[in-house]
Amino acid sequence: MGNTPAYNRPTARAQKLRHAATDAERLLWQQLSGKKLDGFKFSRQIPIATFICDFVCRMEKLVVELDGQHHGDQLAYDEFRTRQLEILGYRVLRFSNPEIFQNMEGVLIQIREALPTPNPSRRREGDS
């Protein structure tokens, strides 16, 4: 172990964020949880490097971020964060809260388009 500082993933903070989800996050989670979106598994408030990502499909390395009202003031940080996640091999989609509330179907279409076409032979027995 030596004198090298340990890397601490922000797991505790991610757990707190899961319990304090915004209305937009809850609404999108209803559509993504339980493999509801074409059988793809999404997780929420997932630490990747030093960032906590709103929703992640790990198998497809897709991150979905919701940008609330406070994000208007941090566009440069959001761009930096997106670049860092892309360096790690992730694709990042960003949606505003109004998009979630006013155009959920359009949001889901964009997420579907970022995922590979589901292959029926990949489904396991018992999946619905």
C-alpha cells in the first residue's frame, strides 16, 4: 500500500443522490428501470471515475445525464465531464428537465437510437 493515497469512489454520495432523486430523475427512472427499455439494464447514480452519472447502461457504455435548472450555469463543466467520460469509452446523452416532462417519448427515442438494435436471441428465458 505504501504512501499512495487510496482512490475513493464517491459511492456514499451516489447512494444519497439515489434517495434524493429529482422529479425528472424519478420519471425517467420509471421508463428505464427493470430493463423496460428494450431489455437494456440501466443503473442510476453510478460512480464512474470521480463523477456520479445519473443513468448508465454499463453493457453499452451509455451515460444519460439530466440537466436541471442549475446546469445552465455550468456548461463548461458539463462539457469537460462529457469529454472525460468519452475518454473512458462512454457515450453521453444529455437532456433537460423540460424535455423529460414535455417530451418523454422523444427522449426515449433518442436513448433507443444510441443503443444497438435488440437481438431477440440475446433474451434469456424468463425475460419479458
